[in-house]
Amino acid sequence: MRDQALAWFTLAQSGEMNSAQALALQQWRNAHVQHEQAWQRFNSIRQQLQYRSSQLANPLARQTLKNTPAQERDRRQVLKILLGAGLLGGTAWQASDSFWLQSTFADYHTGTGERSHYTLADGTQIWLNTRTLLDVHYDAQVRRLTLRQGEIDVLTGADPGGRPLLVYTAEARLQPLGTRFSVRREEDGRGTLLAVSSGKVAASLKSGGDSRVVQAHSQAWISSRQVYPAQPANLADTAWIDGFIVAERMRLGDFIQELSRHVPGLLRCDPAVADLRLTGSYPLQDPEQIFSMLEQSLPVTVQRRTRYWTTLTSR
């Protein structure tokens, strides 16, 4: 779907689209809501690139971006142009706009505080947690999911053709064996966490090697070098599917770190109160209610410098 949208977009931008192709494009956009969403994302890229190129101090970089024919651009070329023009440089771009760009090229994505659910063609159900980027590729031989960032929960469907379902991250290759499981890839690139709710999953390094079978109610950490032994899973970690963070004697510092994934802006916890413990269910759809619950149950206060800069400190 993403590649189809890119092909249509580059043809439309080339100025060589005829009336029959324009009609075919409109039919493709009308065929599915996800087609239209992909088309709109590519249009937003064009607008953002025009804006960003106007901000570049280097006139050569501006000219490079303006003069590159659209029909010559594929995904890799777009990134090369952006890198060469300096549009991917700088901390601010890497921290925020980089996610925006990556989400444009992802088949499925969620922003900060968003959660989504999809049913794929084979009946496989996928839940996406906040700030998640997921690619889906089905062909005659394999069903492949690629989690680039974030967290998914997967309930596998029975494929009539018997194609294996494989889930990849930067570190891991996972093959579920009739099961439900979750996969989380940390934004800092530290590794992948696999947690199996039912059934079992064969986990190995993406680079190859022996696999380790992770059974139901277990979880395993996968780094770029090894698949660690399985440990008992905390099934409350998937409460986000129902819109909650469930804490059981959780450190406040760890709780705030988890909550920060769902709240836009900067959310911090003063080290003086970070070791306080809390227990309860906290609704992700209402951060203000969470802050109120924390102030009522713990000796803390919520301080705001701006709407997007919040710190929990000692009362």
C-alpha cells in the first residue's frame, strides 16, 4: 500500500499523468480508506519539504531539493536528498520530525497518546500502542510484520495457505506458533521485549542463529547479540490495550517514564520522589485525572512550567 501510494504520488508530481491515469488514481484512492490516508500523508510530505527547504541556509541544498524530479525519487532517494540537504540534521529534527517522516513511510502508525486496532487480510489482529511504526508485507510465501518502533500486541489468524507469520525488529526474528503475544521495541535502540500471553513464540536474532522458544506467560529480552532466557511475564504490561497503565507497587519514576510515552511534551519526575511506590489502574485517555490521582495518593505535587513541561516534585 505504501509503495503504491508512492508510485501514484511520484507520477502525479511528474506532470506526465494523463486523464486515464488520473481516473485510475481516483479509483485507487476511493477503494479503501487506508489508500486515501496514505495519499494524504505523501501530500503532507511535499508541503513539509517545501517549508523546510525554504529554511535552509545552504542555497545549494535548497536547489538540490527543488530540482530533483519527483519521478526519480523512491524511498531511499528521498532520504538521501533529505540527508544531503541537511534536513535530517540537528537534535530537533531527529527527536520529533524524524518520527514524523518515518511515520509517513510506515504502513501503520500511531502518534503520541494514540492507540489503534486493525484486522489484517488473514484474520490476524494487531493492536498498536503509542508512537508505533509498523510495516506489513504479505506475499505468496510469507506473512511479515516489521516493527520499527513502539509496541504491538498480536493475535494470530489461521492462514488457509499455511504461510508462516514472521515478526521482525532491528534485533529479532519472531515466529509465533498459534498464539497471542506482544512485542516492544525501545526508542533508544536498546533491544526488543517479547511477551507471550498464550501459545509460544520461537525467538532468534535477526542476523540468524539458534532460536529460543518462549512459552505462554513468559517474556524474553532480545539484544543485538543474544536472546536472553525467558522470565515470568507481567501480563499487566498489556493493559494499554484497554486504555490503562496498571501499577503494582511500581516506582513512581518508572511509572512517569512509562506515562511519558503517552503524553506530549516533557514529563519528568524529581529524583527525590522517584522511589515512591504506587498501586492502581490509571486511565491513559485522561492524563489530568492521572495527575490528580497521584497528588491524592502520594506526597507529590504537579508543577507545570508550560502546557508541555510537567514535573512531579515533593509536596
